[in-house]
Amino acid sequence: MHPRPSEADTGETTTPETAPSNFIRDIILDDLKTNKYGGRVHTRFPPEPNGYLHIGHAKSIQLNFGLAREFGGKCNLRFDDTNPSREETEYVDSIIEDVKWLGGDWENRLFYASDYFGQLYEWAVQLIKAGQAYVCDLTPEQVRQQRGTLTEAGQESPYRGRSVEDNLDLFARMKAGEFPDGARTLRAKIDMASPNLNLRDPIIYRISHAEHHRTGKQWCIYPMYDFAHGESDSIESITHSICTLEFEDHRPLYDWYLEQLGIYHPRQIEFDRLNLTYTLLSKRKLLTLVQNKLVQGWDDPRMPTISGLRRRGYTPEAIRNFCRRVGVSKTNGTTELGLLEYFLREDLNKRAARVMAVLRPLRLVIDNYPEGQIGQEVEQMDAVNNPEDESMGSRKVPFSRVLYIEQDDFREDPPKQYFRLAPGREVRLRYGYFVTCRSVLKDASGRVTEIHCTYDPATRGGNAPDGRKVKSTIHWVSAEHAIDAEVRLYDTLFTREDPNQVDEGQEFTANLNPQSLEVLSGAKLEPSLRGAAAGSSFQFERLGYFSVDPDTKPDKLVFNRTVALRDTWAKIEKKSEKTSK
């Protein structure tokens, strides 16, 4: 069983005394008991602005901001912008928007590693003066070759013995722009025989003449992430530096830098990263999809980015509840995409208004319905907006002689267990009447184009006075009053549970799903949806949850299917609840 909700996961109000536990929270509680950081809890969310945030980052956002909130502490938003060749202001802006949307509040504490470039340079000089860093002339490829393996020690650089004076001179000339990219690096002098490869004289600074998105051409040398990260935590007086498990082997280096410099030392803690079936959470590979135009952008609703999920119709509450459910641990695993969809349905079920929409229209004519009589040719039917929330009230839906129903709701030759409309069969029209199919019209190819029915006037509202029952209720839209819309149906972007699993010689793109998007241009919607605002969510009865896309214009409604109604996780959750009692 996964842990129950906590402040760190949901953003809801809990206290240290009432919140359920996880191992990170236990560490913080112990530190508070021993007054390790003077009773402070100060975390940070430190993305690199080299792409858009994805659902995996949401877990870290909720954890870092949630823990700070629970313990009355602080959480910074900091951009670790140390690689100018891959970073852009566009990414910074999108990250700020995503963190706000998910409920992260950094107050006035928005920082950048580039704010600290001057101090980081001075600390690098300090390491050189202490004989703990040297300028190396090896190429990146030579550095890799001499690094060694897990079973063999690395080779010391022939430049490792340079004097402090020479190293200071060369490092200053690196800063002055005297050398081309890749010509020299500054490396820490630690241990080329260390069993931890990260301690084998790692690079501290490299030369890059690329223009930085904030500092422009002020610098042509940039600190490596491992050097800048811990020192930035120290400058900001972070207490608990929470990272994903891939940084566990980097922790000794994080500690080494801080200890050698003799500066304030936060505590690094690692937790499992989020992995989802049918989903890629690699910014590099997501960037490949965008650059190669295999998707329509970072906010394509098929993408696992926060902006893509938001455009598709996901809510921040659903994502927070999902993060609560998966919890944190010290072991990486994979979570089923269906679990995320379960929490989305659970949230939208409470907040989304119900409406009727027909995605693949088929005309239905009620032959005995009053026609041409004023006040009778159109009726206004009462429809409930959301049975889960009475405060959402009801609406009027026009009903007339000619309707649209779904093509799938009629079969001329129905198979067994098919209870919807068929010749001679009676069904209920949602909020309307009982109707019985009497005949059909077909085109030259034999395709059914129109159904003719009769209705029972005594069944208005969907109930028969004589108590007779029907086995199916179908939705509909009045043809005269229907709104035209484009509806985009999304499936998983990849066909394999693990998109990285490919046959020999193939790239991950071989697993792209060619049916991940279907566009329906002739959908018919009830008139209450006229003027629906971009981002608003609805349940199309019997079809799923849909969100108004930003592409919507006054003369063109565009909807994205957020998630279908089908839900196998509901049964799993109920079974788990019974088992846990």
C-alpha cells in the first residue's frame, strides 16, 4: 500500500503532529528534535531551464513546497542555469507558470545559480590556492578515457602537478576568454582511484563562449552542476536538499566541496523519481519530439509536460492527489498511467458540469413528434449539471423532432449484449422520452444515414407511468440547436509500456503511436456550450471528460478529450481500501 496523504503531497493543511510519515519527513522531524538547523526547514525546487517541466517534476514540486508548508518553513524556486548552450528564457517563463499552477509559493525567493557566478568563481580560486583544484589541458574525450572503470582506477592527468601559481594564472586567462571552448577545464584534485567515479578529479569549470540567457557575454567559463548546486544551496541556507536517486552517488562530491570550502553545509536526501507506463520523462527525448515536429510543441496534450497536461484538461488537484498516492521511497519503480487517470476522473467527477455532445452524428427523426405547432415543436428539458454537486443546479436542453445520436448507439443487426437502439427496440433518450426505432434510410453504399422512430409522449423526463423498463439510455442533441465543434481524441503517445524498450538498431521514436490523435471535425454539441471559455472542463455524458482547447475561437469551438470514462482503477482502489481495514 502507498502512504496516505500528507502536506508534502497534497498542499492541504496538516501539522507535524497529525501528518502521516515518510522517510524524508522522519529525517526532518529528527533534525528538528536535535535543533540541527536552529529549528528551520528550508527547501528548494531547483530546475535547470533546459526544457519544460513534466509530471515527474510535479512530484518534486509537491514534496519540496509541501514539506516547507507543513513545518512552517520556506521553499525557494531556483534555476540552476549553468549551461548557456541549452537554456532559454522561454523555459524559465514556462517553469514559473507551471510551479504557480501546481500551487508552489516561493514568495519573494526566486533565485538563479547565475546570481552566484561571482562567488562561485572566488570559491574555485580558493580551491586552487589550497592545492585542491588544477587546470587540465586534456580534451573531454581524453578525460573520459583516463577516468577508469568501476573495477579499474583512473589515470592521473599529466597536468595534475601544476603549481598553484600556474593554475591561478591559467584559470584567470580562462575567465578572460583567452582559450577556445574545450581547450581547458578546472578539475578538483580528489582521488583517481576512488571507487566512486564522481570523485575521480571531476570537472569544476569548463569554457563555453555561448551567450547566457541572463548574463549575456559576461562569462565564458561556467561551473558544472555538481559544483554550483551545493554551493547555491549553501548560499541560500537550505536545510534539506531533496534530490532524486540518481544524485545519490553524487552526494560525496556535494559534501566534499562544502567541507573543503568550509562553508554552511545543507543535508542532501535522495528519493525515487517518478516513472509512468507509456510515458517518457526524459527532457532530452521530449526535446527531440518537439524539435523533430513529432508533436505540436511542448504543450501538445499528448506530452507528459505540465503545460501539456494543463492544456489537455488536467487539474492541479488531480496531480497533487496522484503525487500523494505514489508517495516517496528509496527504490525506483514504475507507476501505471491508469492510476494518474483514476485521480483525474475522481477530481473531474466532482467539478465538471455534465453536458451532451455527439461526436459521430447520426440523424434521428421522431415521426410522431409534433411538428410546426407553435410552442410544441421545441421543448426545454430539465438536465442536471452535476449529480455530485447539487449547488451546480440544472439547465434547460432543447428537444425537437430531429436529433443527433451517436453512430455507435444504433445497430441494424445488433449482436448479443447490445442493448442500445435497433429496429423495433425501445430505448430512453436522456432527459427526454422513450423512443422506438421503426425504419432506417441508407445511402447508395448501404450505410445508414437516418433513423426514424416514434416516441411515447407519456414518458417525458425519461420515466414510463406504466413502470415498463428499457435496457439502455442514450444521449442526443437537437439538430436545430446543435453547435458545431472540432473534438480531438488523444491516446497514449507510445505503444509500449516502456517507450525506451526498442529493437536493435531502432530509436525510441519507433514506439510512437500513429493513432495517438484522432480529430473529429463534425461533432454536435448542446447549445449551453456556446461561448465556453478555454480551459473549462465538462463531462460529455457517456463519452468522457473534455476541455476547451486554447485554439478555440468565437466561430470555432475546439475540445480535447482529457480522459475517457472507462476506469479500472476505481475497483482496485476500493479493493485496496477493504484490504487495509
